[in-house]
Amino acid sequence: MYLFGWKRIGKSTQSLSRSGSLGSKLLPNLHNKFYATFEDSHNPIFKPTPQGWDSGSIRLDSVLYIAEEDSYYIYYSGTTGSIQDHIGLAIVKTGEDGYSNINEHTIVRYGRSPIVSPDAAAPYLETMTSQGAVYRDWNSTSQSWHWYLYYSYRGSNGTLPGIRLAISRDGKHWEKDFNFSDPREMGHIFESNSGAYYEWHQIFKVGSTYVLSMEVGPEHGKRWRAVLATSQFPDHGWAQLDENLLLQTQWKGFYRDSTIYHVATPAWYQINGKWHLFAQACSKPMTGNYIDGHWELWVFEIDINSNRFPYFE
């Protein structure tokens, strides 16, 4: 796991036109920016263990700043092989400036076991769990934090068929919450699309609305894109929005097969009053398989000064 910083050094001359399904809501305000990145001298800051459940490979899922502990909670997926199949937690104190204290000597794993593992028993029937996106809400009634972990999985239902939920009261000990109201009877928090892959995702809140930003690959990964799901509650009431709502082919004047045929890991952050979309993208591979793509990190800036998420403008 590596730590990088970045700063904007310029602005692209290309922007998205007003055509497309988002109309005046998002597309005409989305710009590609040029950024300079710099690598932390301590990299890699977090590595697989010599032995144990995460000795093969690890992948970052989400990071939360816990103010009362002045610490970062780092949630990650790991495995003894090559495809991550369990979710773990590591904790590090932030240090004076928020980042210079972060290195492989200060990041400490929580326990020797994963915090979320696949459950082979019914109704879960899981062989792998991964991509744990974590959010915590202050509950005024109980005067305590309630934690929510949204995860992808593989199992009897197929490969990455949807998003499931686990809940916690401390961010360390988790209990899965199977949604028996799922129309597809798979325990997903919303009805997923058949044949689509649901993998990396981000959870955040805008006003009173909870938002899941997900990488979704319809038709078994034929074209990955950013897809949103929303709810007024963290643990129920979720609904996926149209899978073509943010489809990159609608970014007229900007989209090209040679640059952003696939878009993945869509993460939204508000910086200096503007929303930024961080995403990986790649051209259409010669083989037609996204796994063979040359993936690069892109940053897009939404040219709206607003405290609200652009979709809700």
C-alpha cells in the first residue's frame, strides 16, 4: 500500500458538453484537470504479512479519521493468494500534520484475524468477502456511534453479484445484516442488476442522503462505469439509480475509447468548495478483457461551488 500526495497544476482545454442524460445537472460542469503527484518517502507504508490471512496481497478499501482517537482506521482486503477474500483493519496515529507519521512501523493491524470473513452457511453462502466501505453515524438516542460496512462478495450467487451490509458499534467487531427483503433473495441492500459485477465502492453522506458510489461492470464487466445508489437510512431503503446515469460515453467532446473506455473506483471528495471525482480509467483492451487494460488515475473537478453533491443540484 502506497501513500501519494497531489496538487493541481493546470486545466484541461476540454470539457463536457450539455448533451447527455444528466443535462444541466452534472456533465456540463465536469472538467479534467492536470495534477502533479508526489510519492511519500516511506512507501510502501503497508505490506502483506510474512504469514497469516493477508500474506498474499492486500488492497485498500477505505480510511476513516477517528477524531476522539486522533487515528486513521484503515480497512483493507487481503488474502493468502491473489484475489482478496477477507477484510481487515489496521490503525495508525495521525501525527502532527496528519500524514508524516504514517509508515510501515506505525501502522498496526487490529488483531491477527480479519474483521469480516466469508460465511459459507445459509443464507450467506459466501466464499469471498472484500471491498469494505465503512461509514459511521452518531446516534443521538443511544449517544454512541453506529458503524456500517458495505462489502462485495463471491459465492453461490456468483461473482460480485451485489452489495451486502455488516454493522458494528466500535468499528472493530462486526455482525452481518442479511437483507431478507431483497427482491432477488440474495441479501443485498438494494436490488442489483443480473449479470453485473459490483466491486469497489465508496460510502458518504450529502445532507440527509446516503450515497454509494460504485464501480459496476454490466454484462460481466463489458464496460465498467460509475453507478450511484442512495437512501435516507444507512441500513435500509437503498435503491440503485440508472446504471447509465454517469456513463462515460455521454461525456460528449471528451470521451474516447482510447482513454476512458472503462471507468472504475469512482471516489468523490469535496475540496475547497468543489466536488472532485477520482477514478481509474483505461482504454479498450485489444483482448476485450478489462483485466488486460492499462489503468491510470484520473481527477475530474465539478465546476460548481456548492455544499451539495452535483447530482442533487
